[in-house]
Amino acid sequence: MIRERARTSDSIPASAPEPLDVSQSDRGTVLQWVMDERRRELAFEEHRWYDLRRWHMGGVINLGTLNFGSVRSDFNFNPDVHIYFPLPASQVTNNPNLVQNSGY
């Protein structure tokens, strides 16, 4: 219903995508559908990177080999810096049990 409303909200209605086969039982196919839908939904809401990180940390994708379509040839994916964020310095200082994530 949401997609139907979105397709007809413009002066030139968009065509509907092919319906998915709801009887599909192949895990890989359904997972790909979920990933494709999340790409469409999150692309313009600035949540896409966090979603990719979750897929990477769950072992579903490898961001180190993913083609981001960048024109830069000098980009090297480093999981220590590109996956984990730094812990706040004040928290690391106040709690001796915390160890700063590597790369920071």
C-alpha cells in the first residue's frame, strides 16, 4: 500500500515493480530481497552505512571487498577505523575496564 501511494503521488505515476513470489523458500533469495529493500529504504535517510556495518559484522557481506563505486583508487577499507567508532576519551579515562578501539 505504501509503494502504491508513493508511485501515484507524482504527476507521472511510476510503474510497479514485479511482485515477489511469496512462496519462495530459498534463504539466499529472500535475504537478497531484504537487503535490496533496505538499500532502497535507507539510501536517502543517512542510515545506509550503519546497516552495511551490521551486515558486515554479522558476516553476511564483506565491506573489504564491496565495490562502493568510488572514483578514488586510493581508498583502502580498514575495519579497525571504518567499522568501530572510538570510545569517548572521558569514558576510557574514568573506567579502567574499557580499552580504546584499535585505530584511535
